[in-house]
Amino acid sequence: MSEMIKVGMADLKLCISPNAITTLGLGSCVGIAIRDPVTKIGGLAHIMLPDSTKITNNQCIAKFADTGIAELVRIMVEAGAARNRLVAKIAGGAQMFALQGRSEAMAVGARNAEAVTKILGEMKIPILARDTGDSYGRTVEFFPETGDFVIKAVGRDIKKI
Amino acid sequence: MSKIDLNNMDRMYFDILSEIGNIGAGNATTALAQMLNTKVDMKVPKVELLEFSEVGEAMGGEEQLMAGIYQIVEGDITGSIMFLLEEKSAITLISKLMGTPEVDNAFEFGEMEHSALKEIGNIITGSYLSSLSTLTNLKIIASVPAISIDMCGSILSVPAIEFGAVGDKMLLIQTEFSDDVKLTGFFILVPDLESYDKILSSLGM
């Protein structure tokens, strides 16, 4: 019997097939699902901010794109995933509120998605699919068995990427 | 160095922030009563300092549909304020205010309902901020409101990210209003750390 593992905000967890992993209500945060297609070892991180080095209070490593992704990869490799086979799918990074003349302050979602893209690029982890941006929240489910990344949003059709 | 560390908040600081929440919610209730032209009772607000991962749960689950009204705060303090209303409460409030039948789903709200909710948020946060301003003698100005009707977790990501830049916890003030029906709303005030200091030192702390 497979299990659905839940990842909270500023959190990350390992998930090995046949289990699946989910995080609920991603807004401006970004969900990063990483998988080794051979061992079917996967994991999901729910990051809130782009860069831990810009902030003094940075003990919570799952909160930041840089430290969160590095930690997820570390625990996946420790569990037996091959570092050079890892592939990623990402979702979230929405702009939840639109305030006139404040687009800079409101664009934190876009900055998160950008940071995640850059970090995965630097780590040579290809992004196979993405569903980022726009202005609505997303719940995601990731299945390391198939690599399916299912995205649910209020009032929209379920998407599989 | 800031006097406040949100992860190790002193009991007295916490009590003061709670009390501001209390007074603010009282004023907000009066404003709501005037707007609806009925008597509105308010329960003592519940103030909690929560881990990010607990906030969604505390508000009834990350996937619960909510209306969030968000405003940027400027003046002597900077930050943001958000008022969140449970879907059912938003539907009831809109129906009362506009004299229309209750819709099934807050996602069906149109432009008009969004404007009305923004205005409700504006009035409620306005009365909250004015009590804070009176108490502290600080000038506090709120921007025009923006609205999002979506999953609670998604809406919360915005103040959580702002909080996230300073600590691993956030301050949530839950208020329950009732006239003949119960309305549940939440306040989240996100001053930056310097503003926390300003608020507390202006109160003689």
C-alpha cells in the first residue's frame, strides 16, 4: 500500500516509490520535485525565499532555494539516488496579489522561480517540466514511480506535467 | 541590532502585541457593525505565534478557500497587513452587504464582490491600524487593498515570505465576529523588525 507523504511550508522530504509526496497550497513559494528515474528515489522541497546568503536568520535550510535544493539532493543521494541522473520538475512562484505601482514588491514568486531555475542549472539538474508564475495557488503531487507531477488549482482542470 | 527575535519572543513583548491585536479587533468590530448596520459581537481574539508549517492547519487547512485582502503599510513603520476571511464568512458578509442571495462558492464572485470585499478589508484593517497608530503615536498609512480568493496556503505564502525574511514563525490574530451568524477572520500584521522596535519603544518598552 503506497502512502502520500506531506511536505509543509519551508520543508523538504524524501519519497521512495511506490509512495507519493505532496505539498498543499503553493502560492509564491516554489515546489521542487527531484527524481532519479532508475532507482525511483524522489523528493520534494517547498521553498519560500530565493537566497539564504541575503538573510541573517537562515537556520531553516528548507526555507531557501539554495540551501533547500542542496539538502534535498544530499538526502536523496544518501538514500541511494545517483547524483548525475537527477531530474527536476517545478511549480508555484505565483503572484498572489496585484497592487498598482508595487509590482517589484509583489514579484517575490517570480524571483523564487528564477532562483530555483538558476540553482538547478548550476547543479546540472535538468528541469523537465514547469508550471510557474500566473496568479493562482497550486497543490502538487509527485509520483517518483512515474515522474508524474500533478498540479491542482481552484477552479481549474487538474494538470499533469 | 533589533530588540526582537521572533523565534525567542519575550513573554512581555508577546503580551503587548496581543493587546494591540485585541484593541484593534475591537475597533474593527465597531466598524463592521456600522457597515452592516447590526449589532456585532466579538470574541476575545486568539493570538498565536506559529511555525510556518502550523499556520495553514490553524486556519482550517492549507487547501481551504479563503478571501485574503492585502495592504502594504508605510509611514513611521513599514510592512504589510492582511485580513483573511473564511469562504463561508465572505459569502455571508457579501450577501448581507449587497442584499443578494448567498452564492455557492466564493470563486464565483465577480468584480463587484471583489471590490466590496476589498472595501471590507480596508475598513477593518484601517480601524485596526488606527488603534495601533493612536496607541503608539506613530504615523501609519495603508496602501490600496489587493485581493486574492484562493487556497489558504497560497494566500498565506505572501505574509509568510515576508515573515520568513526575519524569522521562522509568524504572528496570527484570529478574530471571531458574530451577529446572527458567525464570521471568522484572521489578521496578520507583518512589520519589519525595525518597525517592531519602533512600536515597542513608542510604548515605552
